Amino acid sequence: MDLDPTLLTIGSLLSFGLFLTLAYVAEQERLLRWLVYALAVVGDLGVAFVGAAFLLLAVLQGGQVELAPGCQLPEAAVASMGRAYLGLGLVGLLALVPLVRRFLARVVPFDPARLVHAVALQYAVQLLVVSVAIGIVISAALLPGCEALLRRLTEETARGGLAMVWLQNLAFVVIGLLGVGFGVRRGWRASLERLGLTREFRFGWWAGMTALGLAGGYVTSILWTQLAPQSQADVERISQALFEPFIALGLVGALTIGLAAGIGEEILFRGAAQPRLGLVFTSLLFAALHTQYTVSPALLQVLFLGLLLGLTRQRVNTTTAVAVHAAYNFLLVALAYYAPQLSP
């Protein structure tokens, strides 16, 4: 029986959440501390090994990977994935070195002596590993003969449905809670406070940041269409394949994409990560994890939105950032359904 790749991703995310909990406990237990470091090293070496395997495959004659019948991942793409995985594995290993963490602490507001902060850096690396794979595979779907891959993406999205969207973002919520030490270092109330989830809601910030995000999207879309129309058309094809099943549901789909992503991503990125990784680094990580749009101006749009959400978290709270993100996503999906001519 084939395992759903989305379910595998959710399982791996939740496993890392438990790893964060173990790191909190290990800060008080020397033996567990060494175990956490050992597991982190094994994970990084595994990523590096996979990268080396892809590089070896790329240099072999006919070193291609079949993604779908008649759709081959080119040798150059296999080599790119190999270099990315190898590089990220080595970066993860370096992040475990105290001297390197002390250097990073000059520009990133985390405590280099805290084990759980070192593990959080590992988590960022692992998210980038997944993102690289997604970006390369989805980019390959634009190649001649790979139309079946795009259709399969749409079919898998439709099969997972709205429940899968909620499940994936629930995993982000769980990781965010475990990442701030819920159940180990903090109770429920303290965890919510650390995540920035307070009762205060600033209507002005919500309306203003949502409007700025949509304006940024329109400006990017207009410039993109003028300067690189083929790239814009390619990303439009990918977006259609990934989101059409949700857009077709109208209001229900818009509400799900808005609320699920707004809650899950904001609790993880702005709530848990930003106070330790900083506004700029968190926004860059947020953009890098949206490689389903390929390496294109769409990532600049995501980066701009991430900075707006980060400023909202910094100046107000995560609650308002959730509302901004939810409204932004809701309006994009709703416009795509009810007024596609106005959609950026």
C-alpha cells in the first residue's frame, strides 16, 4: 500500500516536535543531552548521505529519476538536489558546534548555550530539506512530457481535501507549542503568552497589513507579467494544479485556506520561531519554505508578506498576525473563485 507523502511529511514534523520536547528535558539530564546531540548528528549525516547519493546518481550515465511515466527529472536537477542536500546536511552539523552557534548569536537572537535552541536550528534545516525537494519536483512538472505530474498533484490535493490542510497546519500548531516547552517548561497559559497569542486585537493593524499584503501582490503580479510573462504563466499553472480543488469549493475552500494556514503557520513562524530567530531570518525561512512557487518573483511576494506578518507580531501580537494571514489567504482564494479577473 502506497503511503501518502503528505501524511509522511506530517508524521516527520510531529516527530521533530517530540524531539524538541526531548531537548527541553535533556537540558537538565547530561545523558539525554548526549543522546539528543547524537540523534541530531545522525539526522544531518543522513541528509548529507542522501545528497551524496543524488550527486553520484547524477554523474552516472543516464542519471535521471522518473517522477511519472514519461517524466524524467533531468540530470542537472538531480545534481542540484544532491548539492542542496549535501550542503544542508553540513550546515546542520556546523550548527551543532558551540563556536558556530556563538557566532550566529551575534545576528540571530537565540541563546547559543541552550540545547533546545540548537535543535530549533536543526528543525529549520530539516524544513529547508523538505522545501528543496518540493521545489525541484514541482519545477520538473513544467518540463515537456510532465503534464501527468501536474495532473497527479491536482489529484493528490483533491484526494487529501480540506481535512489534510487542517491536519498539516494542526501539526504546525503542535510543533509551535512543543517548541516553546509546553508540558515541560511552560504550562498552557505561559505557552500562549510566549507564542504571542493574547486577547488583544488591533483592527487598524489587521486592515492595514492585509491591504499592504494584497497591494504588494498586485504590484508584483503586474511587474512580473511585464518583465517575465513566461515565468508568471508557469507559476500560474502550478498554482492552478495545487489550489484548483480548493478554489472550486468557493467560500468553504477560501475559509479553510485562510484559517488553517493563518493559524498553523503564524503559530509556528511568528509565534514560536521569530522571538528566537529574529524578524529577518524568520521571514527568509518563511519564504524559502514556499518553493512550490519555484524560484520566481512569487517568493519575493511571500517574503514581503512574511515581513508584514513579522512586524505585526513584533509590534502587536501573534493573534493579529493570524488574522492578517487568514484574511490575506481568504481574499486571494475568494477572488480566484468569485472574481478571477481581479485576482493577482
